[in-house]
Amino acid sequence: MIRPEAPRRRSFVVLLVSATSACVLGACASEAIVAARETGGAAEPPPPPVAAPPIPSAPATPAPPEPPAHFPPLPEVPDNPTTGPGFALGRRLFYDARLSRTGTVSCATCHEQAHAFTVPEALPARGVTQEPLARHAPSLVNLAWADSGLFWDGGSKNLESLALAPLTHVDEMGREGELDAMMGAIAADAAYPRMFEAAFGAEGVTVGNVMRALAQFQRALFSAGSRWDAWRLGQSAPWSADEELGRDVFARDCARCHTPGLFTDAGFHNNGLDASFGDDPEAPRRGRGRVTFSADDVGKYRTPTLRNVAVTAPYMHDGRFATLETVVAHYRTGMVDSPSLDPGFRREGAPPGIAMSDAEARALLSFLDLLTDPALGLDPRYANPFLVSP
Ligand code: HEC
Ligand code: HEC
């Protein structure tokens, strides 16, 4: 696939890497000057020039992960392009519990690599107060393409500004009014000042750069190594008859919202979970309506990706369904009507839902299993850097 943006992005990375090594060269050069001053007495003639030994190259920060070639072009982020040093810094911050008020909660506490960066808990009670949150933690893969807003209701505009929400939320990381203390903890670390400089130059250790680095790390959480991808790339072992039938059922009933290959249309829909949404216009259960204040949007949520869905239970914005069997049963027979229900689920003379035979439902479940990327949970580039060497 032709990706017009890719070369520009790559050349930026190259520039940054060479800037880093230039720095290293600079340091070597000034050492050489000091050495010359120490030996340089006026009486001594300068020694004859000898070929300088090759300068050992400093270990370069690896480039960030590349986007999958069969995905749509990676959207450009001109004011915060992902670089090797920015990604490495963001990864360390993502796993660093010192960012929280109690020193016990990191982003990864609620976004675990083994679960495609979500948690196996409906409303996670894992923040500094151990109070359950209002919603389930969504998977964080392939968010570089999430162009309709973040959070279940799309209420956050971009990954840069989003990080401030969990950092300052009283029940998540508890740093409301305490960002100075957080920055103090970061600046006191032996490695961070150097890493901020490598990523952002002289501007260094600032709250803005914490946000930028976290965004760079998350924007490079790519997941594209499923059996579905292998099939899409013509590299797959044959599928079972059930998996093939499941693909057809999926194409017929699910793909209009969970559109391959991101398995989301980034749109907002009501898939018939609830009949009423309360009166408080700002309550989380209003869904998208809480953001737009439009009656049409009440009860709608952003379509979640189904990539890795076998490891991201429980399901829906509030984690109400523990298994994929229950989810499929919901689409077949569990749906309830409300004004914003997606019209595609309405049927003449029958309650809303999707008609499907038992065999088709079983096949659909086999197909959903094909969307798991087994490499994601083990990818060392995304792992906790405090536990493994980078
Ligand atoms: C205590 C648990 C918890 C912690 C800690 C936490 N999150 Fe989350 N995260 C959630 C929940 C719950 C949501 C869903 C919120 C919503 O949609 O209203 C979420 C949503 C998100 C989303 C939106 C994803 C999407 O698809 O819309 C991103 C991005 C995110 N978190 C990043 C972070 C980062 C970065 C940190 C650390 C600075 C962090 N989270 C810390 C629980 C947590
Ligand atoms: C009209 C759009 C639409 C269609 C069609 C649709 N879905 Fe969904 N799906 C959604 C939305 C929106 C959500 C999130 C709803 C919420 O949490 O309130 C969702 C959630 C899910 C989830 C939960 C994922 C998670 O991470 O929590 C699964 C699984 C799922 N759908 C599977 C399917 C399957 C299988 C089909 C076909 C039988 C299907 N969907 C058809 C819009 C749709």
C-alpha cells in the first residue's frame, strides 16, 4: 500500500537519531579539547597528525514501532510526531507508578499489555482510592487512527490532552492540584532528565512533555498480527468451515460498524443495551449525549475495536457482559429499544436484534477468536521497562 506520509515521518526519526549522536559526538569533541589543553604546553611542538580511532557509537535509541503496512496511512501529528526517544520516554512514564499520588498506580495498572491494554474487570477499582470507576477501561491498540475522539463517548480530543484526565482524577491517579509534586518525583529520577532532553531538547521536564511522550507511546501501540491479518495478506493456513461461515456472518451483520481492518468505524451508535438513560445530562450513562447535548446522541457509544476481543473481557462501556457468548446472545435476543437505537437493528413485527441461526452464532464466535494478536501481549517494545531491559 502506498503511504505518502511515511517517508516524511521516517526522515524525522532519522534526523532525531542523528541529532542524538551529534550530541554524543559533541561530548567527545569537548573531551578532546580538554585533553589538548592539558597537554598543550607552548614549548612542545604539536604531535604529527594520526588517524583518529573510530569513535564508538553510543547505543542509539531504537526507532519506534512502524505502523502495519496493510493499515490505512498513519495520520500525521505535526506538533507531536512519534520518535524513538519520545516513545521510550512515554513507555517508561506509562509504567511509572510514581506518577500517582500514592506511588502505587500507573497507567498500566488499568491498561495491561496481556489484555490488549485493558483490564479483566468491569469497572476497575484499581486507582488510588480503590473506588470503582464509572466505565470499563477500553483497549488502547491502534489509537493512532481514532479520529472521532477518545473515551467511550468521544469526549477527549486527543491523546496528548487525555492523559491529564487519569492523572488528575481523584479515583484514578489522584494528582489533582498536585502536578508540581508529580513533576518533582519525575525530575528527581536518575534517568528522566536525560530522556526528556533526548526526546524534547532543552525544554526538558515539563507537564506538557509528559503528555506528549505518553501520547507518542500510545500512538505506536499497533496490533496487526492476528490470523485475520495473515488471511488478509494471503499468508494464512486454511480456515475451518466454521471460521469461514463466521466471516460471512460478520460481514453481513457486524462489519458495518466493526469495520475491518481496524474493526471499528470510529462512529457512535446505540446497540440496544438500555431503554433509558436518566435525566442528568452530564451523567456517564448518557453516552455521547453527554458530550454533544443532542437528544439524538443519548445512549450512543463509540464502536470499540474487536481486535483482540477474546482477551479484552468483560465487554461494553460498563463491562456488563462477561463473555463473548453473552455478547452474541445480546445481539440476537437481548436488545432493548430506545429512541436512538441504531435503525439497522429494528425489525418488522419482531423486537430489535439480529436474526441468526445457532450454527451461525457459533461460527461467529470462532471468527472473533481469529482477531487475537498473540504477539501483542509479549512484544518487548511494549513491556514494562522497569522489569525488562528495553
Ligand atoms: C484506575 C484505572 C485507570 C488508570 C490508572 C488509567 N486509566 Fe485510562 N482509562 C480507564 C477507564 C475506566 C477508561 C474509560 C473512560 C471513559 O471512556 O469514560 C480509560 C480510557 C483511556 C483512554 C481512551 C481509550 C479509547 O479508546 O477511547 C486512554 C487513551 C487512556 N485511558 C490512557 C490512559 C493513560 C495514558 C493513563 C495514565 C496516565 C491511564 N489511562 C490511566 C481507566 C484507567
Ligand atoms: C450499529 C453498529 C453496530 C453493529 C451492527 C454491531 N455492533 Fe458491536 N458494538 C457497537 C457499539 C457502539 C458497541 C459499544 C456499545 C457500548 O459499550 O455501549 C459495540 C460493542 C461490541 C462488543 C464489545 C467490545 C468491547 O470491547 O467491549 C462486541 C464484542 C461486539 N460489539 C460485537 C459485535 C458483533 C459480533 C456484531 C455482529 C453480530 C456487532 N457487534 C454488531 C456497535 C455495533
